[in-house]
Amino acid sequence: RRKSASYEIIGRPGTQWASLFETLATNVGEAPPVRPKPQTQDQLLGLFSAEVTGRDFQMEPATLFDMVGKTELVKPTLEVVYDAA
């Protein structure tokens, strides 16, 4: 099996992080279950309204300053002129 990321387990007993994870485990174990309040169909559809999801957001094209940090980009070019022979 290939290791996909470099990581270290920090929640071992006796380490500086042990008390944090012990407290977290205790709190999770003692917390009462919280059940969501049932919602109507209209309330559920309201979760995906344009105001909430940002579908009414209008995108604007990036300006030259946005892309390169300058208001004017000068690129010297080489112009080739062919004479009629």
C-alpha cells in the first residue's frame, strides 16, 4: 500500500496533545444526541434559493491590472515588412 501523504499521529497517550483528545472523546461520549427539526418541502427548497447559494452573482471579466498588477502592458514586437520585388 502506497503512502499518499506525510502525516504524524499526535493523539497518543502521554504526549502534549493527549489531554486535548481525552477531553474531546469525553465530550463526544457524554453529549446528548441532537436531532434536526423536521422541515417542510418549502423550507427544504429554501435552502437552495438563489440568495443563499449565490446563483444571482454576476461575474465580471478580469482586468489587466487584476491579472498582472499593471494598468498598461507594453510588449515590443518585431514588425516584418515585405517589399514587392
